[in-house]
Amino acid sequence: MAKRDFYETLGVAKNASEDEIKKAYRKLAMKYHPDRNPDSKESEEKFKEVKEAYEMLTNPEKREAYDRYGHAGVDPNMGGGGGFGGGGFADSFGDIFGDIFGGGGRSRNAGPQVYRGADLRYNLEITLEQAAHGFDTTIRVPSWDKCDTCHGSGAKPGTQPVTCGTCGGHGQVRMQQGFFSIQQTCPKCHGSGKVIPEPCGTCNGAGRIKRNKTLEVKIPVGIDNGMRIRSSGNGEPGTNGGPSGDLYVEIHIKPHAVFQREGDDLHCEMPISFTKAALGGDIEVPTLNGKVSFTIPEGTQSGKTFRLKGKGIKGVRSGFAGDLFCHVAVETPVKLTEKQKELLRDFEKSTTEGGAKHSPQSKTWKDKVKDFFE
């Protein structure tokens, strides 16, 4: 069966502009696309017909041959222009459906792809005091700078990069796979669209060299372990003019000799003497802002916890400081003299004779043991 006229297939005049042809094809392609008509053989044939017409009429050489010789001018079996050569449906799909669905493909005239640079991480170790009060510091991080020899071109002085012959400077190539094609980064120029015949000896063609960069970092008051500070634009530089990535400074707080941190609260163990625990009295405890004193009651037991409100850390997102929890540890005397031992024996005898009122915890424990065995 004879083919329909390409202009008639698309419903446009013979002097139609490329934009008019493109608009007509978009409408018909959406109407007859196989995804919209999954079980219609007729729609599939119509789709192929309008696709072929679009491919021929948007190629200036093929359109000229068709206008002069008709179908014979573009029939490869008759020595004409070449039917489905070149990009074929993949190009028309990229041009038309890329526009419809938001740029899924890249046209044949698209330039090199632009890539954002990678983010970097810098581990910064600080003390608990620095975390509590905040401070300003400087760090040195590896960075990439433009090569002074080739001024960033990557080419040996006196030479220039040339257009990549594999992708024609587009940075992308198409791999045909049956009815569809896959677009991927050019393996020759790696997406830049340029190749360097004679690389710069200083940077080996990279156009940049690695140097250490000094940055100022502000550590906020109350920052906690594992938090990150973002330094915008100080990561790896982008490719083909893309934006640089970011630098993330990750905080690691050193273990402290006295305090353990839990959120905005602090905890510490407070050793006291047997006598102080028994008689009570004033004691001094450290905080991150100096010493404070408070009174412990007589008969304080080991493990008792005292809370000092507001003596913790004011967190980054907190409106007020946390608390300090002091955990009492009654210290047992060691290396006693004979006289001290004798005094303790007398003391033990007197408390035993005084009954359970002197040792309420021991009495409770003995009762529990007795109940257990009975």
C-alpha cells in the first residue's frame, strides 16, 4: 500500500515551519502513543506513521529530498535520503516528550552536562568546655584551585582543548537498542564535550590542583556530639561549571575527666567520706562555670543523687540550661592504723547494740533474704 504524504499525515501545509511540524507531531504522538492505546494495533501503526513523517520533515536534508522526489527521495532502498538513520525515534522522543514531561531527554544540540561538586566532611574534636561555651576556630581542609600553569584549561600552554569527536561537543552519546535508545555520558570526554590532546604537565590535564584551604568556623554554644556545621560552597568544585558542594564539619567531643553529658544535662560522681555521709554538712562540687557548694543531709547513702538546677549546658536549640546531677559515692577508708581499726570496732559495736534504727537498709535487706528462704 502506498505511503501517505508526510505533510498530510501530520496535517500541516508544505510550507509549514519546524515549530508547526513539531506542534502537530506532539498532538498526534500523544493521541496515538502505544502507552495510551495498549491494545490497539491501529494506534500503533498510526504512531509509527506520524513518527516517520516527523523525522523526515524535521531533518533539513531529508525534507529537501522529499520535497523534490517524494518518498523515493528518502527511501534507502532507492538510494535516497536514508529513512530511519541517525538519531531516529530517540531524537524525536527526546525533543518532543522531553518538552511534554519536563525535559526527560536532551536534544541533539544540548551542551555538556553540568554536575554539582561532592560534599566533604571534616571531623573536629573539641572539649566539653568548648562545646558548652562555644568558640571560633580555624580549620585546614584540602581544596581544589585553578591550575596556575594552564589557567584552568587543562591544556599545555600554547595549546587549547578541542571538540570531542565522539560526541561532537555535546558531552552525551546515544546507544541504540531496538526501538529506543539510551543517552549516556560520553566515555571519551566524560561529559565535558572537550578533549585535551596535550595535557598540562602541572595538573595532568585536570585544570586544577589540590591545595589546603584555611576556613574560619564558628562553633555555637551548646553544640552536641555528632552535630554538623555546614559551610556552603566549600566542598568539591562542580564539573563543567557546576556549583561546588558543601563542607560539613562534624563535631566529636572528647571524654571529660569529671562530667558525662546526656543532652543538656551533666552527670558526675561525687565521692564523700563515711563521716560526711553520716553527719552531713557542706560540700563543694565543680561545674563548667566554677565551683558551687550545697549541704547534704546526715545519713546520706551511697548512690543518692542530688540535682543542681541550671548547672548543666544550654543546648543549641534550648532556651535554658540543663541540670547537673551529682551521684554520691561513699568512700570506704583504706590503710587504717590499729587505733583507727579499734575505734571502728567500737563504733560498729555501739551501732549494733542500738538496733535496726542505725542501719535501716540492712534491716530491710535481711528481712527480704529471710522471706526468700522461707
